[in-house]
Amino acid sequence: MPEDLDKQPGIGGELPSEDVMIAMAESFSALADPTRLRILALLYAGERSVSDLVDHLDVSQSGVSHQLRILRSLNIVRYRKQGRMVFYDLADDHVRDIFSRTLAHIIHD
């Protein structure tokens, strides 16, 4: 474990604050939805438009937008607008790491 992580509350013995635990639970809850995980899998390779996400998922545009709002509210994804188009990407490398480590954990024998 990297040394700087040892000094973080909740790693190495101390419990994180209640606010941090609630925020973590909300993030894990958001990641517990298969549609949201499919969205993250598509975004793992890079930025995509909402219409591109809709084309790859068996979900309506309003359904994809709803899921993206949830992920955005928890800072799991970020977006940018280009004219009328909206593009989404994973918020940062932490999200990328959580996704890839969870996938590796699940497929590991």
C-alpha cells in the first residue's frame, strides 16, 4: 500500500468520518446498477456522446440521461458540451482504478 494512503483516515486503523462513510456508501450504491456499470465500461475507453451511449445500450435516451445524472451527481463521470452535443467521460483515474480493480477481482479465480 502506498505510504500516503496509510496516512488517510480509515486506512491503517482509524475509521473515516460518518460523512465520508455515507459518501462512500452512496458511491458503491451507484455502482451497484448493471446499466451504470455498462456506461462506465463504455466510458473506460474514453469520452462518448450521449447518443453514442444510447446506441450501445438497450436503454432509451432519457434512461441513459437519468443514469448519467446519478453518476455525475456523485462525481463518477464528468461532461462537456459542444454545441448541442453532450460528451461524458470518467471523472478521474480513481474511478478508472475502482472499475478495473473490481473487474479484475470478479474475473480472478
